[in-house]
Amino acid sequence: MFAVIETGGKQCLVEKGSKLEIEKLTEEAGKTVKFDKVLMIGEGKEVKIGKPYLAGAEVEAKVIEQKKDKKVMTFKKKSKKRYERTIGHRQHVTAIEITDIKG
């Protein structure tokens, strides 16, 4: 069984047991989180599509850890003006594992 959920302004295709990193959530490691913005659920050839969300559908996940993503480097330069600037940024992410899909 698979589902498409919306979290952090992005859509994620998930299955039971799959692990993924999403935008930071407020829950601590070890807690359970529920996603109610389910766009689609399918099993085999049966597929249910929401308009925009499925009523009564829910995906449960366990928070594994809170961490920072890889560093993204930005470099600015203006030629002939001796201006150079390097900026680094690390986004906060939450690692989760899907435990159950209800729908």
C-alpha cells in the first residue's frame, strides 16, 4: 500500500516502513506524528484520489531524529570591484519512518 502526503509545502510518496527526511517538525525523537493531508492512497490497481484531500485518510509516522541537512554554499562576486562573498546554510530536517497508512 502506498500514499501521497503533503508536508512542508511538498508532496511525498510513502509506503509502510519507508524512511524519509522532511521539513522540520516540532515533535521530539521517538514521538508519533499523524499526517491528515493525504492526496492519494493506492494498493495494486485500486487507487483513491482526493479533491484535494481524502476524507478520513491518515498516515502515521515515528520521528527518528531532528538534524541538519547538508550545507548549501552560495558565492557572490562582482567583477572589477573586489567584491566576493561566500555564504553557507544548513536547513533543519526531521527524519521519519512511516508506521501505518489508514484510509
